[in-house]
Amino acid sequence: MSDDLTSLQADLAGCRLCASRFAATASAHSPRPVIWFRPGARIVIAGQAPGIRVHEAGRPFKDASGDRLRDWMGVTPDQFYDRDRVSVLPMAFCFPGYDARGADLPPPPICSKTWHPRITPALGDAPLTLLVGGYAQRYYLKAAAVTETVVGWRAHAPRVFPLPHPSWRNTAWLKRNPWFARDLLPALRARVQEVLND
């Protein structure tokens, strides 16, 4: 890993831009950036933000959403957590916290604005990027609606696949949109295998 990226990761690990914001949430937690990227990775996953389980574990997608995402991709946990193969670049590197009703807060925009312009050039040009959820799709595609963007996935493939968030909250969406499992997932799994075995 280059000294520049090592320094960048150290800067990110020490980031406290949102410390007061997080302290004021219902979860009243401290920042803990979850850093999972290396230059040369074959797949970049631009997601939303760590949830509480990922915050505690210090590994991205170490939860039920991660299980579903790995199933969508057709990869094993060992493949997924091989940083030479997969980098994770969320819209916020820290758990944003809970609101007073216990709901997840959105990723603070300052995170992606501060870190993505520095990290993406250092990572290089991955052959496959997954844009998981509306926050990543708005940031990278300037997309408005998740369903419309995912329906139009062929316009971005094979280098980019927009996906809904793999949260259990989207189970109803998946049932209403059977084309996702029928059409998009086989193409995604084939492309994942292609770039991992290239």
C-alpha cells in the first residue's frame, strides 16, 4: 500500500468531524470510522453507513444486510472480506446514530464530501462498482429515486450496478419487484465472478 494511502487511512481513522453530532444522538456514541479499502480491489461497494453492529464489530456489512448483499453477489465471506478483492466506501464511515425514536439517522453529508474526493483517486479504477442504496446513487449518479435507478441498471452495467439497500426493511420492495432477482441478480453474480477471476 502506498504511503499516501496509508497516511489517508490514518487521517480517516482519526476523523472527529462528527463527534459533537454523534454525542447529541440518542445513541450518544463516539466516532469509529470503519475503514475497508485498498488500491487495486476488483470491486468497490459504495454503501450507506455502518449500523450499530458494524460499529461494534469494526467490519463493514457484518450484519444481516451483509449476509443478503453477499448472497446477491454470490460470494463467500472470505471473498467479501479480502481487501485485495473488495473495498467498501460508504457515504459515511461512522455509525450516524439513532434518533429519539430509535431509527437510524442518515449519513452526514460532510463525510462523503470530505473523504470520497481524497479516497477514490487513491483506489484506482475498479472494474466493478456497486452503488448500494439511494445515498450512494444520488452521490455518484445524481439519481433521484432508487426504484427508477435500479430498474434502469442496464444503462450502467457492466461497470456499475445500482442496488437497493439489502436491509430487511426492503423485503417488501423485493417482493413487489420480482424482476430484481430474476434479471438483475444473475447478471450481477456473473459480473462479480468475471472480475474476481480475471
